[in-house]
Amino acid sequence: MEMPVESLLAMATAVVSIVGLMATLSRDDRARIRDREDDARSRARTDAKLDMVVADVSEMRGGMERVDAKLDKLMIEQTRLDARIGNVEKRLDRLEEDHDKKCATTHGTR
């Protein structure tokens, strides 16, 4: 069983081409795998950064809610103080009027 040289040469060329194609595909697969791993790492880093941002925003929201509660308390206290100041001013006005009446009466009888 003798094969012509041309057939052997064609088969060898085909085998070398197939092996080269397989090596190229394997290299491409490894590159794609490496790219996917890099993408996964990048997404994980981005996710970690986003988690930190979400935690910071949540903390700021809590802080703002605490500040709002304090402001509400201050506004209530301000309203109370305004009422007390108004009462004191009215009392002072009455005292001044009473004083002025007494002085007018005292000076008017002299």
C-alpha cells in the first residue's frame, strides 16, 4: 500500500493547518477567558465602590434625619420662647402703664 508523495504532503499540510487553527482557537479562548476574568474583577471593584457609596448615602440620610429632628425640636422651643417673650413684653407694658399712671397721679396732685 503505497501512497503518493503528493497525498502525504497534502495530508501533512492539512494536519499542520488543523493544529495551527486549534492552537489559534485555544489562544483566543484563553484570551477571552482572561478578558472575562478581568471584566469580572473590574465589576467586582465597581460593585465594591458602589456599595461604599450606598453606605455613605445611607449614613448621610440618617444624619440628615437626625438634624431634621433636632431642627424640629429647636423650632418648637423657639415658638415657646417667642410666646414667653411676648408675655414678658405685655407684662412690661402693663407695668410701664401702671407706673406712668402713678407718676401722673402723684405729679398731678402736687
